[in-house]
Amino acid sequence: MSPEYLFGLVVCLLPVAALSGWLVGRREVGGRRNGRGAAGGLSPDYIRGLNFLLNDRPDKAIEVFIKAIEIESETVETHLALGNLFRRRGEVDRAIRIHQNIVARPSLEFDQRALALLELGLDYMRSGLLDRAESLFKELLESGAHQRQAIDHLVDIYQQERDWDKALEYTQRLEKLGNTDLRDRRAHFLCEQADALLAEGDVEEASARLRQALAVDDKCVRASLTQARLAMTAGAYEAAIRHLQRIETQNVAFISEAIVPLVECYRTLDRTPELVAYLERLGTQRTGVTPVLMLAEMLHELDGVDAAKQRMVDELKQRPTVRGIDRLIAYSLAGADGEAHESLSLLKEVTSRLIEQKLNYMCGKCGFKGRSLHWHCPSCKSWNSVKPIHGLEGE
């Protein structure tokens, strides 16, 4: 154990030790008044506990302090604070011992025991003992205490266990209890069920879940993207186009996710002019650089490099982006030679490296960034909070 850790532990536990000394001292004073106590001074247990702390033996110190402070109504909060301290430090076994010690006392008031059960459930969750945590949170629900927190933690457990039926059930209970709108979360649970069914090869039932997700939340981009993918696999490209174009009205920030499959659908149906017109419209609506890059590539194929280059120049005048600059350099290299070609090649190398290194998605709640799209933020565990990054280095 490092000196820094020990120092931090001593600092955090000294108030607890002080309170234990005060409580024990108070009892001794009371005892002396009644003719039962020993002579004055600090409790021997209090002194022993401090010595254990200072000699790098925190386990022994905890045992001493627990024994020194009998769990009565006035000391429960002290025990809970001590347990929470250890859980925050990642020392869950110690937190469990302390909270179990509280729960085991039959003389606790209802509110105190309920709070101790809640904290013990959090200890179990932190240690990965999800079945034990689930049991405690359900016990709280039956008792009528800490309803919202218990349901919220149960939903978290069912998400970790990928039990989407129960996650849906308890999310609906949470909505009713808190009068909150969690439709987007429920839609994602249905999409998770659809993904599991697709992995099993049950396309029909998966499609039903996706339709249900959109019925729950008509703004669910994830459901539309999956529906489009299924339609393309079945050769239903017209339907896929409808699913993908719906994203523009669901959440325009995600339109970049639809561009590549849209191009494939339109090309397969040999409807290039319609695709060009659609991409042009998206470009004028400032939906990101991806539609413009795809449009420039199509202009390159249809009208030559000069038309593509001019489209990128027009775009960069309005909205400069690294990806746009990189594409303009690529088009400019085609007609360059000598020193100009060498300079442009160097610039292209720089922009390409920047694009390779940049992160494409960011969570709007915690700031997490990643290279791939996560519907469930890996950092803060929020649903539907990770979106494509827009701006100079993004869309």
C-alpha cells in the first residue's frame, strides 16, 4: 500500500474515528455518572484504531471502529458514510462488510434499514454480484422504500444481463413512477431484441420488433437503419430508400450514416439523377460534409474532375472541414505537376493523417469520443447520446 493511499485513508477515516471516540467517551461519561465506568480519557478502542491506521493496517482499524461504535440510530449514518467511502475507493469487500453489519441489526428503524439495503445493493452491483443486488432492490420495491432508485438500478442490471424483456418492463414502471418520457430508451431495448433475433436468423420476428420500436419512438434512427439493411438484403431497394430518407426527419445529425447505403440503393435501381438531386438538396441544408463528398464524387464520374473540384470549392467557402480540404487536394493533384504536385502531395499526406487519427463520434452528455457509433454510451451508459461530430474536424 502506497504512502499516498495510506495518507488519504487516514484523512478520510479520522472523522469516523473521532466520532467513535466521542460516542464511546459519551457512553463512558454516562457510565461514570451511573457509577459503572472507568476513569476519564479516550476509549482504548479509539486509540487502538488510530494506531492500526498509522501502522498501515486499515482492516484491523475498521474492525475496531465497527466494534467501538455500536450500531444505534445515531451512528448508522457514520457507518453508511464509511461503507460508501470504501465503495468509492473500489474496496467493495470492505463496503459490503460494513453495510451487511448494519442490515443485520434488528433494532434499526425502517428508513435506516431501507437505506442500508440500497447501499448494500450498490456494493453488490459494483462487485458484479448482480443476482444479489437484484434481490435487494426487489425487496425495497416490496417494502415501498426508495422506489425510483431501486427500479433505476434494476433496469441497469437487466441491461447488463441483456434481459431486454425485464428492462422494458421496469423502464415502463419507471416512466409511470417518475412521470418521465423514456420512449427512446424503450425503442433501443426493442432494437436490441431485434438484433438478437437477427443473430438467430429470425428475420420476421426481428422486423416486428423494429416496427414496434418505431411505434414507441418514431424518431428512432437505429430502427430505420436496421430496417433499411434488412430491406437491402431482401432486394427491396425502394423500401430501403424510404427507410433511409426517413432519417432526415428523425434526426438530421445522423444523415451521414445513411449516405453510403442510399448510394448503393439508387445505383442498383439505376436512378443516378434522382440521387444527385437528393444529395444536392442535403448539401444546401447543411446536413454535413458526407453528402457533399458523395455528390462531388458523382459529379467527378458524370462531368469530370473540374466539376467535382468546383463543388468542393463552393462547399469550403461556406463550411471548411478537414475532410472537404482533403478531397479538394485530391482533385487538384490530378492536374498538378512539378513543385505544385509535390506541395499538394505533402498537404494531402497531412490531411489524410488527420482524418485517420480523428474520432468521429461524441457523447453529448459525458464527452466520450470514439471511432464507431455506439447507441449506448460506453462511458456514461446513456442511450442515444452519441452522435457524429460536426464542425471543422467532423461533419
